[in-house]
Amino acid sequence: MVGEDVSEMLDLIAAQLKVVQIARLKKSCRRCERMVHVPAPSRPIPGSMAGAGLLAH
């Protein structure tokens, strides 16, 4: 074997979309008899389903 020639090529692999579920616990307050839950995390665009990675792409 004398050797080998190596060349490189750049390619773009199609992006993958993933659904990220955010679970928040709900509890019942015995004092005020209301349902309470942890606030949702902030989003890059309020009211949007797009995450930071999708917006950056």
C-alpha cells in the first residue's frame, strides 16, 4: 500500500424538530380552595411555541 488521498466536503444535515414538553405541578390550596401551579418558564417570543434553537436557526 502506497497511501491514500483524503478530501473533505461540507454538507448540511436536515434539522430535526423536537417537541419539548414542560410539565408543571398543580396543587389545591386548602386555605383559599383554589388551584395553584408553578409559573411557566419564559419564552423567547411570548405566546409562541418556537424555542431559542429554532429561532437561532
